[in-house]
Amino acid sequence: MFKLEPNDRALLIVVFIAVVFAPFLLNPFPTGSAMAQFNAGYPDLMQRFVIFGIFAIGYNILFGLTGYLSFGHAAFLGVGSYAAVWIFKLLTYNVVPAILLSVVVAGLFSVLIGFLSLRRSGIYFSILTLAFAQMSFALAYSVLSNPKFNLTNGETGLQVYANDPQILHREGLPDLPHLFGLSMRSTYTLDVGAWSFDFNAGYYLSAVFLVLAFYLSIRIFRSPFGLMLKAVKSNQQRMNYTGLNTRPYTLAAFVISGMYAGLAGGLLAAMDPLAGAERMQWTASGEVVLMTILGGAGTLLGPILGASFIKYFENIFSKINETVLQSWFAFMPDWMSDVFVFLLYPFVGKGWNLTLGIMFMLIVVFLPGGLVEGSQRIGKWLRRKRGGGDDDAKTPGTTKPAE
């Protein structure tokens, strides 16, 4: 199927099934139960799962394959958002031209940044990308918000107003981002007993792009081009000694990665027609680095797992406040409840970053391959348990006798 190896085909099918049935998988607890706050099956969060999954998949093509650590990829995310919102302002609320322009503009911008940054490697490359991203942030925040040529609207952010031209907008179409008339906020709610499941049009549009982005990343990983990028990561200096110019390959990887980021930025604007300079800050660039490393840099599924992991913590754990903690331990004596609340409160709510930092540290120390490595270890352990420990008894280099 689609010229994929059996293992890659299985991964693609798993991703497809996961995104199609996400409203069910992410809402395991009844709506009115105390555990319902841990459900993640509402449209806004599901959209973030897939959009930042696309962002991380693209970043993994650069960092995971070539080993080039960029601290400035949020610039392409922001540029993509601005391009999409300008389409909404000038032409139409239809998301198709907006998303296409966001990818094209981010691609052109990444050609410029990549051509300059890739003249250096290692930490110098990382610092250059960070510098360009911060320059882009400064331009969006102040310089390009000048009333004479207001392209970004500064700290307020670029948004659509009633007096904007919208040349191609027709009567009867939604005054919100839509796909040929289908509003991105259109949601169907299915109630099954005590459970409630939301099926959102914007989420499924983003999910389609996630599946396509994942399929493209598989093809890149398995292609001769991908093998060349892996060789660059392994020993670029040795490749240069052979007379092979690696820069076209690294630049192509950088541009492809930037276009993925632009697609993610365009989808963010399609879900909420607003673009702000905060999407270009260095913290946003650091977030996609964390996503890729947590999931497993250089793996196919890792970026999606890492993006979902971080966005879940950001949106679920950050909502657990002191009142919620007190309700959890209300069955205990007051003094004991206060002790537990005192111990746990620094790790939830506004302190969710502390929990994320501890988990990131543990994963880097004990699972350098990220969550993917963790799942592989669990899989091997389960196979050994089913096989009665035969794997441990095998001598390296031997094979089982033919039956």
C-alpha cells in the first residue's frame, strides 16, 4: 500500500485509526465523573494534538535525520499563521488557499534562513537559527506593526475585521474559517450513556493533514534522500572528504521542515483566525525540540507521541488547582488532606512545567530514545514473558532450529 514496507504500513494504519477514533479514545471517563477532568477528547485540545504533531514531524526531518538542532523553527510557524490570516482578511474565509499560502510562504522564508544558517554547523547553526527567529519575533512585534505598513498588528495580533475586503467572500457562507461552506467549528456531539463524544470538522481536517504528513515523512525516511540525511548525521565531515557537497541535502531538509511548520501555522489560524508574535518566540521553538526528544528523535512515531504528551500536560495538568486537589483528598482528615495538597500543589496548576521538567529529565536519563524506546522495551518484556524467558537463554548469534 502506497509503496510502504509492512512495518511502515502498520504504523500508518495505527496513526490513521488513532486519529479517526480519537474522540472515543481520549474520553475514557464518564462526563459527570470526578475523573472526567482527565479527558482530552474536546475539539480544541484534539486540534492541538494533531497540529503540533505535524509541527514536530517536520522538525524531526531536520533534527532527527540530519542532527541539525534548530532553535528557530517557531519563526516558520508564525509566518504560516500570518499568511493564512492575510488570506482571510483580503480574499476569503475558505481555509484551502490560506493553508496553501502558509506552506508556500514558510517554504520561501525557510530557503532564506536555511541558506544563511547552514553555512555553519553544530552550536553555531543553532545560535544562528535562534537569532533569526528572535529577529522575526521583533519584526512582527514592533517594526512590521508600524501604521504605515501594518502587516502584523504588533502585540494585539493580526485578526479579521468586518471592514476587511474579503474579495471572494459570498453571502450565505460562514463568517468564520470554513471548508467550502463547512465551518471549522462545526461539531456533532454523540451522547452514549454517561459518555459524550465530540466530532469536530476542524479536527478532522487537521487529522487528514497529519496522516498525509506522516505518510510523507515515512517516504522521506525510507528514500535515498533520507539515507543521505542519515549519513550527514552520522559523519558529515567524512562525506565532505569524499567530495560530496552535502549542503543541498541539508538545505532541502531545512526547507521541508519549514514547510511542515508553515502548514501547522496555517492550520492554527484556520482553527482560530488570529496570528500573534508570541507564536514566533524562542519558547515555542524550544517546545518543538522537547516534543521531538520526548517522543524519540529520529523515529517515525516519536514526534506525534511527544507533541500529544506535552499538549496533554499543558492543558490538563495546568487546570488542576488547589480546590481540585482538596476535593480529591476530602475523604481524609483535614490535617492529612492539607499535607497532600501542600506536597502536590507545586507540581500541578501553574507548576505543571516543573512536572514536565522532571519527566523530561527522567526520560532523557533512562530512555534516551524517548517514549518510543520505552514502548519498545515494554514490548520486548511482554514477549519475553509470553515466551517463558527463551530470549534470555539464547546465545548471541544463534538461531532457533528449524521445526
